[in-house]
Amino acid sequence: MGVTHHGRTHRLDLADPTLREWTCTVLAADPEQGIVLERSAFYPGGGGQPPDHGVLLWQGVQTRIVGTRKGDDLWLIPAEGDPLPPVGTAVTGAVEEVRRTMLMRTHSGLHVLCGVVFRDFGALVTGGNMEPGEARMDFNLPEVPPDFKSRIEELVNAEVAADRSVAVRVLPRAEALALPDIIRTQSNLIPADEQEVRIVDIVGLDVQADGGTHVASTAQIGKVQVVKVESKGRANRRVRVRLVD
């Protein structure tokens, strides 16, 4: 559960983040819970990355998907008033392209930011959040140099321009946790019962456990602007960024 499957749903989004359309079968449809698919490329949300939006197409009908509810199964939430496809129905799923691609670029941009701040300032992440094209990341950084905002913007964009490959692999838990500095947050957020760990590697810059969707190389992120650096406590610094192209 989590790496290749969630409950009864095979996770196509983690196998191929470029996939936008696929066919599958409805396994459950409940007015209160939502819809469970046999296979799904909808990213369900997690790790600060919001869930995908999109549609299910079936028998000439469209059902809009506006979110996800995670439990023992992965329940897709339909837009209010949209019809539910009956159990056993063959449907075509389609992820909203613009939103997903922007979230992939944003998420990979945050990993570049994390890698730069860890490498050059030795700071761990204390929190973060993102929306398409904009995000924030908090760091445990008691001392901030006067030119910190301009320096990290320059350093992040240098790594974007370097066109570093973004590689994804799945490792056994013990092997993953043996990697140096694999946990870039102050606390280990990997579930205790997770026996496989998905690793996202911005080659030569940042390697960390992560469950989100990413671009294939840093050049695909585009230019990153550091909008603001805020103090959120004695040692906590919040860095707000957005994509500008």
C-alpha cells in the first residue's frame, strides 16, 4: 500500500507521472464515500502536494473528480451533483493536464530549494505546502545572512539551469534508511509499517524519501522566484516561492 497500490487501486500516477488518460473498471461507487477504481493515475494528495482534478468518462456521461479521500481504499470525490458510474462500469479517466504539470514543476522546485538550503546552510525542513505554481517551505535556520533571499534564488535557479536529472526508485525500507541524509525533515515521516520507500533523487543535489509526482529534469521546473523570507519563531524561517515562467 502506498508505493504500487492503495487498497484495491493500482497507483498508475507513481509508475508514470506523465500519464494523463487511461481505462479502468469501477470497483465501488458510494454517494457518501465516492468512487474506487481498479487503476488510477489521479495523485491522491500527500506530502504537501494537493490531489489531482480531472474527469471520468463513461457511456456518454462525464463525472468530474475534485479530490480524494484516503482510507483502506482510495476514494475519488466527484463534483457535487455529478452522477456516479455503477460498479463494474468501464470508464476512461483523465487527469487535468495544466494543474498536474504545474504541481509537478512546483514539487520538484521545492526539492531543489530543499537541496540548496541543506547543502549550503545545513538546515532541515520543518514544514511546507504547495499549490499549483506557488509554495512555501519552512526551515530550522536560527541565523539568516542579510542576502539570504537573493542568494537562495540565485542558487536555486542555477540548479534549475543545470538540467539535473530527477530519478525515482523504490527501495526496501532498511536500504533506503541507510542512505545518508535521506530524511530532510526534522522528524521521520515514513510510516512505521511501510516496508518499501520511494526515493526521489535530483542527481547530484538532493536525495530524499517522497511520494509525490515530479518532472524528469530540473530544467522543466522553469524559473523560480523567492517571493519572501519570513521569521516564524526563534529558529524557523519560511521561504515562499513561485514559478514565473
